Amino acid sequence: MNDMKELSIAKVNFPEITSAELVPGILDQCHIPFQEIACVNWKDYPYQPAVRFRAAHTGDAILLNYRITEKSVRAVASEDNGSVWEDACAEFFIQLPGDKKENYYNFECNCAGKLLIGYGKQGDRTHAGSEPLAGVKRWSSLGTQPFEERMGECSWELALVIPASSFFAHQLKDFNHMEATGNFYKCGDKLETPHFLSWAPIDLPAPCFHCPDFFGKLHFE
């Protein structure tokens, strides 16, 4: 087990966010600090791009903002629920309070805003349907069109607005005062320099993000 990294997720008073592109400015205005995604857990994958994220919530939605600089970027997955983890991809996994220990959600988004949402336990997961996927607002500084790998250092930014309704296996009303667990990741399985970074450390012999035993604590205000 890790030492249970902890993150406080502040509540911000912006109930109607019409576009995810507004999220970085909102989080700036509310002085939400960045956290590092910097754990290199596997010596076979030593590359460490510069990855930061910050998180807040509005009561009924989670706001996420990633800022990333890496050697190359790729956005081949052209549809939601595609193989986004093979691209330049930022991820958020969360286990809701009171849920079965092995069940959790994963929200994985590539650098063109293509999103995968899953729920269940490792090896037995259900993908979200079109409505929960459409409910998540996304913005990427690299646009929305798929592209093959672009070599050379690239800095890019991603923002997501994840409503409670996109937690499709639950009747979730809000995030107020929720005590959850989770982890934040950066990967790129098919980039020229593959990498697997996490916010909370993972003590497993090979790359695996589907490991709720190593989630950190998430305290929602």
C-alpha cells in the first residue's frame, strides 16, 4: 500500500459553465493550485514528461485542468470510448464512497478531447453510453481533430467538466463533502517514448492504473 496521498478539492461557485474552455480561467480566479503527476513507478519506463493538474467542483460537477509538456503528441483515437490511452492521454480514476471496494470509474481523455468512461472492477468494466459521454464538456488546446504522432516537444492543456450525471452506474446528486479515493495519470502507450505517470504512487511490478488499492484520498469541500 502507498501512504495514502491526499487532495482537498475545493468547491467553487460557478454553477453554469457553458464551455470547458472556461475552466482554466475559473480555477485561476479561485486560486486553485496545481498538483504534480510525477510518480515514475516502473524502471522500464523512465521518461517523465512535465505534468500538472488541478481539480475543483461546483457541487454538481468536477472541474479538471491538466497542463502537459512532452516529447511528442498523438491523437489517433477518433471516437469516444476508443483506445485513447494509446495517445497522449490524461486520466482520472475515482472510487465513490460506499461502493464495493473493487468498483471505480475511469475518465480517460486524449489530447484531442476524445473520452473514455468506464465503471466496474478490473477486468470487468462497462463503458458509458452516449448520454453520459456527451454530458462531459471537454476542451483541448490542440483542438478536436485526430492526428498521427507529431514529434518534437509540445505543451498542451486539457480541461474537463464532469457532471454527476456522467457517473452512469449511480444516482449521484452532488459531490458536496464527499470522501472518495482516486488517482490521476498521464500515459501514452503508443507514443515513441511510452510513459506511465501517476499522482499517487503505485507499487506493482508492471504498468497498471486499474489498481484502487493504490488510490489516494479525495476530500471534496
